Amino acid sequence: MTVSEGVKLRKRSVRIAGHLTSVSIEEIFWLALRNIADKRGMSMNALVTEIDIARSGNLSSALRVFAFENTRKI
């Protein structure tokens, strides 16, 4: 992946607590979230739901911060 590909916004549909919603974040964050979900043995929807429950701001920002914080620990 090139730098320009990683910073492009990508919109994806996710299911949170049974409700379908779409979220736009950069591709590099989607990849980080996928890696975190895989390491935890959970689906992307389950991970996003976990992040959604704990967030205080908007979902896109919460996903970015979560991905950053968990990637930084590696």
C-alpha cells in the first residue's frame, strides 16, 4: 500500500447492535482494525460494537483513536 492509498477515506458499512450504519475513515485505520479484530478472534462488527459502546465522541474518531492506541502497543 502506498502512502496515498492509506490516507484515502474509505466508507464501509458495519452492523452495530443489529443496526447497519456506514463509517468513513482512512484505509490504513481499517487495516489496523482488521488486524486487531483478527488477533482477538472476533469479527470487525463485534470490534466496532465494542468501540461504539465505550466511546464518548463520534464513531469515526473513536475508531481512529482505538486503532492508533492498539497499534502503538505492538
